[in-house]
Amino acid sequence: MTRTRLEAFSDGVIAIIITIMVLELRAPEAGTWEALRPLAPKFIAYVMSFVYIAIYWNNHHHLMHTVDRVDGAILWANMHLLFWLSLVPFTTAWLGNIGPEETLPTMIYGISLLMPAIAYTILVRSIIAEQLAHSGGLHSKLRDVVGVDVKGYASLGIYLAGISVATVSVRLAWAFFATVAIIWLVPDRRVTRTLKS
Amino acid sequence: MTRTRLEAFSDGVIAIIITIMVLELRAPEAGTWEALRPLAPKFIAYVMSFVYIAIYWNNHHHLMHTVDRVDGAILWANMHLLFWLSLVPFTTAWLGNIGPEETLPTMIYGISLLMPAIAYTILVRSIIAEQLAHSGGLHSKLRDVVGVDVKGYASLGIYLAGISVATVSVRLAWAFFATVAIIWLVPDRRVTRTLKS
Amino acid sequence: MTRTRLEAFSDGVIAIIITIMVLELRAPEAGTWEALRPLAPKFIAYVMSFVYIAIYWNNHHHLMHTVDRVDGAILWANMHLLFWLSLVPFTTAWLGNIGPEETLPTMIYGISLLMPAIAYTILVRSIIAEQLAHSGGLHSKLRDVVGVDVKGYASLGIYLAGISVATVSVRLAWAFFATVAIIWLVPDRRVTRTLKS
Amino acid sequence: MTRTRLEAFSDGVIAIIITIMVLELRAPEAGTWEALRPLAPKFIAYVMSFVYIAIYWNNHHHLMHTVDRVDGAILWANMHLLFWLSLVPFTTAWLGNIGPEETLPTMIYGISLLMPAIAYTILVRSIIAEQLAHSGGLHSKLRDVVGVDVKGYASLGIYLAGISVATVSVRLAWAFFATVAIIWLVPDRRVTRTLKS
């Protein structure tokens, strides 16, 4: 019951986040290719952020499948994740305004990807802690599924590397950020597999 | 369970898409008919896109009734559909700015209708593939319902025809686009019928 | 199942409609009463429309309780209702821009209240028709509850009277519109009572 | 059933409220720290309001767990709460425009926190009243949980103190407002405990 409402609220917030980003694509006043062309960097930024948010929704969806009870820590860890995700439309809009070649917007965009990743890790920890507490430290469905969360920690590392390297080469930073997206575009087979069996 | 949340998220996104389009109708500063009149093309564009999005919601609703399980391919095929639908407010706003008589906004609007149609077809394929895989290739509830998807492929063809013809006659393009709406305004009786029996 | 999703989608759309109206209250650049005062008509318009939309949600909520199955006619009647409700933020914003003393924005606002009322009546008819069809013409839960829908038809009449009278006296028009709100602020005891028994 | 839909609608509205606030963070046209810096007060205001709205959602969530039936009074008490919450994006935006040092925006922000607190208290009363009425005055699950609502009434008092003191010292006002947030950031253990046992 409780989990259902947490999912419903998260769905609502994520649905709004993913959709309001399109409001940055302001329709031009002229009906020509020339008028459309300046929107290209905004469009690319939108597509990219849509994919990142979609990845978060998919993984959140898988994650919640392992949750039986929701306590205060999980509620707030989830809110914390939603908070950082809610900043992505801002960093996306900034990137769309400036283009992907300047250092600061690239770094800030990277940070707006890193922070939800950290929040996601905290959410995973909170769920495992609740499951262990509830079973007297014996069992956590999610811990069994996740094991040592290589993919999660790797993402944090790659984001950090990308943010750091942005001062030297913006292109390299984007390559790092893209790597994380590719890692996660593959749905988390570990969760799927364990839940199926 | 999983299907429920996919529906809930899609409902959220589609509800936002269909509603934010009305934000393009900016209230005039004067309280006269003269001040209201320039909004006419924006209003017509809004009505039209509302109907198209409503058709997608209705069909998505019918489609999801045939789904028992959701795998990664279905999740992403659904996200892909939502992505293209999320661009309709932009192409609608552009059309509302320019009016329906210029070629490029008409073509782009047509493309913003064609792309979700393609995405919908991919979603149908993904669901059928999952159902066949799950039953060892024996059975797919959705395939039985849809059969050879004449209506879906006809829509793709008519949209393509409309987009192509827009360079010659914008009116003819609109006639093509309207034809698809009319085809789909009739709810998909095949799905309804099969599910009832 | 079907009803649940219709409710969820309607909830989403109505939640967005009721909330985006607040975006018209643009925060002033100065921190003084003088800067705040021009927002007064916008604020009053917002409160008023919030109440009307809330009434619709409440009644929609009661109405849906009597629905067991959803057919195409009900789906589209519901979409039709949502369409007219989605225009209320626009007519509210216009009213907020102009103030309640000019004829045309008052009439258009009245029409934006009348149209959902008509759409609601059509939705009621669609539900009754489905229930009669399903029971071979014998029974409709909703018809038993609603009987001769005095309140519904009275609302339509009062709205029409208000819209007509606006050309003569805007104040009288507002009195008419307010009357309908008062009628409906009392929750529909007939539905509540019948469902309880 | 009814409770579920009340929760779903409230979730939708609260999700939109919490998310549209981020639209006030308009992306700068330059990619520099200098361009980003003026957004600092808006960002701080956003974080603060996000936390307050999140607290309301969490408490609403706990509160609804004690509700078995929804009557008209509860429906409207809930709408009343959502109305005041819907003004928080406006008072947040004003605060973000002006900064936290001016008296009037601080007082109005305090009022926009006080009013939902009052509305929440009314909602609690409505639920208890319904539970007592339904059990013939014998029993109310929520009253057993809440007892004398020290925390609720304390919040009202502290908000009032903060609003009053703002004319003398804005800093002291913020200290008062922050105190309420801290009180409520601790989830309502009384409800959680009672529901668990």
C-alpha cells in the first residue's frame, strides 16, 4: 500500500520533470529551417536528458519491486532523489542555451547527473537497511539482488571523472557521461533475473 | 503490478502533454474580440493536437489491456512512444504561431504525428514478441487481436503521403492527416471485441 | 480496471489544470504591498476557478463510483469534459488580466463554465446508456441515483442566463455563476446516500 | 477505493506544485559563474520550499493511512489544504526575486506556510469527526494516534510568532520557520508506531 503511493508520487514528479523540459523548445515565429536551426542544441540537450530521466524511472521501477515496506528513511531518501532529478530541467536548459562546448555548463550538467546517482545509492542503502532491520539482520531481498553494486559505484566514479576532466576537455567529459548512460540503458538484468526466479 | 505502474507513468506524461499545450493560448491584455481573434490558429492547433493525443491515450489504454508482463523492451518501446508524443506540444505551438498554410511547419507537424505512430507500432511488436517468448512461441494475446495490423500500417502510409504532398499542397497534407484521425477516432473494435468475449 | 485508469488519467489532467493556473500569479520584482496589489484580480480569479475545478473533481469522483464498465462513448465523453476544463486556465488568465468588469471576458468565462457542464451531462448520459445496454435496458445504477437530473439542468440554465445577462450587467452575470457554484458546493447527497445504502 | 483516488489526486497536485517551482530557476544566457550567481537566492528558496512541501506530502501520506472512508467534509478539507499548498510556488518565487531580507515577502512566505498548517489541522479534525460519526461517537483511529495534537498546535503558534516577529527581525522570523521544519522533518512516530502495532 505504502509502496504504491510512493511509486505514484515518484511517477508524478518524474513524469512532470521529463515533460516540462520540452517547454524550453520555444516555437519560432517564422516557419523556416533558418528559424528552426538555433533550436538544435536545445533539442539535443532535451533528448539526452529525456534518456537519463527515463533510465532513472526504469531503474526506480525495478528497485521498488524489491520493496515490501516503506519507512521514514526510505521516504526521505526517495524525496532526496526526486530533488536532484528536479534540477535536471534547469541544467538541461542552461546547456541548451550555451551549447555543449563550454566548461561550466558541462560540469554543472555532470553534477546534476552525479547527484541523483549518489541519491539513488543512498536510496538503495536505505531499502537494504530497512529489510535487514525488519528481518533482524538476517535477510535483504535487495542486497541479494544487488550484491556488491559494481554498476552503481562505477557510475559515480565515471561521473566524477567526467566532471573533473571537463576543465581540460569538454569532449572527453561528454564521452564519460555517455558511458554511464550506455551502462544503464541495459536494464538491470540482475534484478529482473532474481525477481523472475 | 508492473503493468499498472507503466500505465500510471504513461498516464502522467500524456496528461501533462495534453494539458501544457493550453499554455500556448496566452491571455490577451485587452478584453475585446480583436484581442482574441489572433489566438484562433493557436486554438485550432490545440483542439487538433488534443484529439490526436486523446486518440493515443485511448489506444494505449486498449493496448495495455492485452499486456500481462512488462520486459525491458516494452519499457523502452513505451518510453520511445512518450518521447515522440512529448514533441507534439512544440510542433503544435509552431503551427499555432505560423498558421496551417506554410509548408515546413505542416511537414514537421506531420512528422510529429508519424513518429509516435511508428513508435506505437514498435510497442505493439515488443508486446507480441514478449508474449510469444513467454509462451515458447505458441501464443500472443495481442497478435490474435491485431492480426495483420492494417489500420496501423495504413496510418503510417497516409502520414508519409501527407508529409510528402505538403511540398505541393498544404491542404492536401491536412486532408491526409485528418484521414488518420478519423480512422482512429473509431475505437479499436477488434481489441474491445476480443477482450469482451 | 478500466475505470481505475480512466480515473487516474482524469485525476492527472485535472490536477495539472488546477495547478498551472497559479503560474499566472507572477511574482513581483519589488517586495512591497504596492507591487502585490495589482495581482488581486488574478488572485480572485484563481480562487474562483480553483473552486469550480474542485467541484468538478468532486462530482467526477462521485460519478465514477457508479461506473462498472467503460466503453468508447464513455472514454470520449470523459475526454470531451477534460478538453473544456483544460480551457479554464486560459479564461481565468484572461479574466485576471482584464478584471471582472468587462463584458466579453465575463461572457467567455461563463462559456468556459457552461461547456464542461454540458460535457458532464453528456458523460452522465453515456454512462447511463452503457449501463442500460449492458443490462438489456433493464437497469442503470446511475439513473437510479440521478433520477431527473434537476441540479444538472438547472446549472445549464443558470449559466446560460448569466452569459446572456452579461451584456446588460456584468455583476448580475457573476451572481448567476456564483449561484451554480453554491448549488454544487453541497456534495451530491443523492449519489452519496444511494451508494451508502 | 475512495481514499485511493483522494490520495492519487493529492499526489498529482503536490507533485506538480513541488516540480513547477523549479521553473523559476531560469537558465542564464551566459555559461559563467557570474551568470549563475544571481540565481542563488532563488535556489535557496526552492530548496526550502521543496523541503516544506515534502514534509506535507510525508505527513499527508501517514495521515491517509488512518482513513477508511472519505465524506464530503474530508474531500473539501483536503482541497482546502491543496489550495494553500498551491500558493507556495508563488510565495517562493517572490522570495527568490527579492531575497530573504525584506519584511513583506518573508511575512507572506510565513503566511503561505501557516495557512496549509491550519488547513492540515482542519483535515485532521474532519477525519476524526467522520470516524466518530461512523462509530456512533465511540472510536476514531486517528484521534487515538494523534491524541492532543501538540506538534500541530505548536507549529501554528511558532508560525504565528515568526510572522509577527518579521516586522522587527527577519532573521528571527526565519529561525521560527526553520524550527517548524525541523519539528516535522522527524516523521510522525506516533502514527507510525500505532499503525505498526
